[in-house]
Amino acid sequence: MTAPLVDIRNLHVALPDGADRPYAVEDLSMTLNAGEIVCVVGESGSGKSLTARAMMGLLPEPRVRASAGQIIFGGRDLLQLPKHERRLLCGEQLSMIFQEPMTALNPLMTVGRQIEEVLIVHTSLSAAERMERVLALLAEVHLPDPPRIAASYPHQLSGGQRQRAMIAMALIMDPKVLVADEPTTALDVTTQAQILKLIRELQHLHGTGVMFITHDFGVVAEVADRILVMQHGKVVETGTADQILNRPEAPYTRALIRAIPSLTPRSRTPIEGVPILKVEDLDKTYRQSGLLAKGREVHAAKDVSFTLKRGETIGIVGESGSGKSTVARMIVRLLQPDGGRIDLHGIDLAPLSKRQLKPHRRRVQMVFQDPYASLNPRRKIGEIICEGPVANGVPKSKAMARARELLGLVGLKPEVAERFPHEFSGGQRQRIGLARALAMDPEVLVADEPVSALDVSVQAQVLELLAEIRDRLGLSVVFITHDLRVAAQVCDTIVVMSKGEVVEHGTLAEVFADPKHAYTRELLASIPGKDWQIPELAEAGAV
Amino acid sequence: MSGRIAFILRRFLQAIPILLAIIIINFLLLKLAPGDAADVLAGEAGSATPEYMAELRAKFGLDKPVPVQLAQYVGRVLMLDFGYSFRHDMPVAQLVIDRLGPTLILMVTTILLAVGFGILLGLLAATGLNTWRDNVISILALVSYATPLFWVGLMLIVVFSINLGWFPTSGMETIAAFHTGWARVLDIAHHLVLPAITLSLFYLALYTRLMRASMLEQAGMDYVITARAKGLSERRITFRHVLRNALLPVVTMAGVQVSSLIGGSVIVETVFGWPGLGQLAFESLFARDLNLLMGIFFLSAVLVLIVNLIVDILYTLLDPRIELK
């Protein structure tokens, strides 16, 4: 066997003094061969991204630096190379693509120009030759109408197009190594499937060695040849894709894989409750109007109808821009619908004024997506939870007692009521968000992507908690998600939305087993790792 | 292109009600101030009988109720008649237009100086972060930011005009020399140095600080990491990527501040005897020459609206994400 393309030996990445641990990456060794995809998997804080940055020489030095170890590439240790030689390797031999293609591209420069820059630095081609190469590569990453794309600014492209342009930029010098840092995390699931396919296709064609950083085992199952699992900066397990995915040894890997929501719909007894919330023909149009200019119209929701029974969980699934969040916000009446009915126990909430709505506000509560942005950082947890009830006339002391009780219910200690949001992790904050919603004694809970910002193991815990509380309190839940795996685990009924319209509506089992609409089929086919049967792992006592 | 013309046209239409509101507010505010032209004239004459005062007021139309005066004034302005300045014995329009030139010279020079050097100094400070260069620039910026305008003006006169004799103390040109052509341009430029420096110093400091902060903020953005991953040199990253992004807030700020620049020029024009609108406003305020004052205010408002329009158009050229709507 030939020498590996990249050989990382005992890499240490040191964090500045006063960080929560001395090393972000500790004693990491791995190899990357030509033509293979090695996935580095881990949850947030595992050090996977810094490993990628160290490889590219992009660590935020001098605060964070590779303090020991070697990265051997082409017979030389990258960590010992002089700065300018290291720089010239970047973009030519080693390339990188990033998670968020919107911020990773300069907003003021055309896409073509940004790709061309790589050629300006690394080649002596003429302007015409450079343009030719750029257009050829844009075609190779399957972008339609390359001249138009090249002349576009990043904001004029869709997320998938931007990521394709990023890939073109990374591959234009035909590098030997591609480092991909969560390249599909910010994308919709159907776009993600296309980008993964593209990366595999180009990697195969050019024999590139790919280091693929991700947190998503579904994605891993799609692309990986070999896998490296990281936790707290250390490698916990490494092996071939088959070994790690199907016969994981390390307790941490086993725990991670066990936390992945299965695609097999969980069997629940059918809900026979009375309808509690009837949504009929809900409409919302966003207009951009000008004095003389013609306004643009976007139908965020069009004729959306569904019925929620008592104790039922209905999932609204769709990609970004499908209107699912708009619907959620209209049900909670954070948005005023343009038309339609929101019938809660015979009262139509849609046309009510703010004042008329007030006595009903309590009954429909929302849990938000971003656990960091949705809690006021200047207020104590107890105050945040009490605010709703107090505004509705509950005495402060009574509300506070209830808040402590609720904190216990969501698995936190009652004492945390005296602390501020920044002291909590994402998962804990989402529990606080749930307690806040429950403080109003709602009948319907609207959860807008409540777990999509969380790591997979935390996600599993929060979903479990949500299901438990729903059953205990007899809540009905409207669950907004883009993740069909999550939907498969929590929902009874599913509403599939696309471009503001409901394209399919049925019980979870029906929709998953026999999707009627083409879009639903595409959505299901795009789930990363759908062919990977998650192994039944016994819960190891040592975890 | 047609979109841009439609945009400009629309902005002109929108400007009409704004200007009308400004005229009315200015008129009413000035009416609230005690004293009128008759008081000043009578005061200067040394003595005046009440009959003479009444006669003066009737002559200037000051004896009618305020709403009538307002209606008459607005009516005249709509016909582009800004009235007559009794103090200068000239039509307001002509007087104001005469003084516009010097003010524009001073303003444009000041803006170019402040923005140009502010960007340069901010760039130098940010690229040499925490070095002596950055420290010197930051301290100088802080000092000029904190020093009052009129004091800077007076000190510059003391040092450079009186002690060193390098620059004239006041005025816009050496009238007695009857320069023409390039000699006149040079003469005006010579007179311009001190007032322009005085007026620009404060804004220069502001833009330096803003540019430095903006450069540092942009240097931490993701696209800079992308640029590094492409193998670009730091120099290229700074000039091709960071600089242009960092300019945007500076341009926004400069656009907003042109209006306050007109206010600042009142002090500087008075200190340096610069025959511009600011000085005229100052004089007419003390002479209670309200017609003239309102004419100046009106012109200032027009100037601000035009500058805002120019900044908005400039912004679309700098930032492709902004569309003219």
C-alpha cells in the first residue's frame, strides 16, 4: 500500500489559558488516502472543526495553535512550513468548503470573480483563459447557465447554488485534498442530497482525498469510507464505515448512534380524541409595495387546512420557504392571517383583535427554535417563566411557585429559577423554553423546530421529555420540523408543505409507507442515510 | 438604468411634501423667537416712536396674524419668491445663491478630507493593530474628537496665521489683488486650508475610529477565512475583500453627517470670516432678518435632500445587495 496522502500524527491544538480545557484537539492521529472520504464525526465542542482548520493552517493564531504533532503532506510537515509556502498550498493542493456558503462568500464580489481569484494567485493564466476555466468548472458542478452565475453576487443565488459555487472554487486547481466542514448542514434536505452526490461524484472523478466534518450520522452513512469519532477533543473510535456504523465498539459511539431517531415510524395507538384545533384555508401573503413600483407578492401560506385532535401530535414538515413557520406563527397569532379560520374549541381566533384575543392567548403556546435567542439574557429564568402568568393576573408568588414546579417537570432543579440564561446549555435552555410555554397551562403547544439547534444526544432527550409531558398533561402539539427522522419519532399525523401549500396530509405511517405526492417522495428519498439500518444496540451499562 | 431614473424621479416627488413641512416648521419656530426686524431697526436707529414701529411692521407685513403671514409666505415660496432682505437690500434668492458657492467649496473639501484621510488612517490603524501606529492614530483621533471646533480654529489662526504667517487669518480671497484664472484658484485654496482643516478634524477623527472598528469587524468574517483557504496573501485579502466591506458603514455615516456639517460650518465660517451660508445665517439671526434666515434654511434642506439622494445612489454602487426601490 502506498503512503497516505495526509498523515496526521499526534496533533495537539492548544486553547488559550483560561479556556475550559487545555487542548481543543488532543493527540489526534489519522490518515487520509487519495480517493477516499474520511468522516470526522462529533457533537459540538468535540474539536472536529478545529482539526479541519489546523489541517488548512486556518487556526485563529496565536490564541489557538497547533502546539504539538505533525501533519505530513507530500513528504513535508505542514506545521513546520514557512508561512508563505503554507499559504501557496492552500487553494492549490489543499482546499476547503464551509458550512454556511452565504457568509463564506464575499457579499460584494461576483461569484465568478471570487473563483477567478484562486487562479490569479496560483496560475499565470490570461484573463480569457481564467474565465474559460471558471465557466467550465461552474458547468462541472452542474450550475445552470454558468455565465449568468459567474456574473451574480452571492445573495442572488440559492443556498444550494452558493454551495456549488463554493465547491467549484475549492476544486478549480484540482487539489489533492478537500476539507469539507459541515458543507450540507445549512442546506435543505433535498439540496443536501444533491450536494452530497456532487461531492462524491467529483471526488471519484478527480481522486481527491476528502476530510468530511459532520455531526450527522445520516450524512456519514451516505458518504463515508472511513470514520473517526471525536469527543471532547479526543478520538474515541476509528474504523471503516461498516465497522463504526454497524458494529460500534466505544460506548460513546454506541450512545450517539442510539440517539439517532429511527426512520421507522414509532407505533402509537391511534388518537381517538375530539378535534381541538381546526385550521381552515389559512392564507398569508407577504407584499412588498412601493409608491410607484409594482409590489412583489409571496404566498407564504395558501389554503392551509388541518385538524388537531386532543392528545395528538401533528407534524408540519417542509423545507425552508415552505411556509411551515408562517403557519405556526399564525396559529399562535404572532402573525395576522389574511384569510381562513383558526378554530379553537369553536372560537375562531383568526379575526380577533389583540384585546379580544387576550383571554385565549394562554391556550396556545409556542416553543421556539433558537434556544439562545428566545430567552431574554437580562432576566432570571424564574422571571422569564412567570412573565406570562403574571401578565394574565396570577399573583407573583403563586406564579413563582408554579415556575419552580415546572422546572422540576422539565428535568431541571427548581433552584435554577434564580439564574440567568447564559449559564445553561442549549438543551437546558430548550427545557426552560418548554417550561415557559407550559406556565400558561396551554391546551395546544406549537413547537417550531424545537430540536434542530441541538446535538443529537441532547435532541433525543428533549424529544423524549416533550412526548412524556404531552402524554402526562394531555397536550395537543403542532410540531414544525424539517427533519423527517424527528417527525417519524414524535408525530401521529403529518402535513407536508411546499411553497406555502399543503401537498400531502395523512397519518405518519401512511405518508411514510406510501407517499402520494412527488414532492413527498423526493423529500423521503433525500433523507441522508435512509438505506442504513440503524443497528439495535443494547444499552451498555458503562455509558 | 431606467430603474435608477424612476428612483430619482420618485425621490424628487417625495421631497416636495418634506420641503413644505420644513418651511412651515421653520416659519413657526422663528415666530416663537422674541423680537422682529422692526425691533432691531428701531434699536439701531437709537430711538423710534411707536407709530414708526407700527409703520415698519406694516411695511414688512409683520402686523398681520401669524397664520396669514404663514400662508402668504408659503404662497410666495411656491412661486419661488423667497422675499427681500431689508438688511442687505437684496432679494433673498440672489443673496443665498451668491453665498452658496463658498459654502459648497468648504463643505466638499471638508468631506473629501475627512472621509479620505479617515479611511486611510482607519485602515493603517486596523492593519497595524496594537502596534505604535495604531496607538498613535487612535490617541490622535480621540484628542481631535474631544476638542471643540471653535477652539481648534482659533488655535490654528494663532499658530499658523499670526505666529508663523503661513496662511491668511480670514476671508476667502485677497480681494485687493484682483487675481484671475489659476492665480485666483490658488489664492482661494490658500485661504481654504485652515477652515477646511478645522471643520474636517472632528469628522476625520470620527471616520478614523469608525473605519478602524469596521475593518476589525470585517476581518473576523467567514469570507476572510475562505479567502485565506484560497491561498490569497494578507495584502490582497485586506484590499480586495475587507476594505470594500468595511467602507459601507463609513459611507452611511458620512451621508448622515453632511447635514450636521452645515451646522458646524456656521461656527467655522464665522471664526474664519468665510463668506458662506453659515456666516450669513449667523448675521441674519442677529439682525432678525427672518426672510433671509428662512431662505438659508430652505436651501440647507434642499442640500441635505440632494446629498442623501447621492449617498443612496452611491450605496447601490458599493453594495450590490441594496436595490433602488
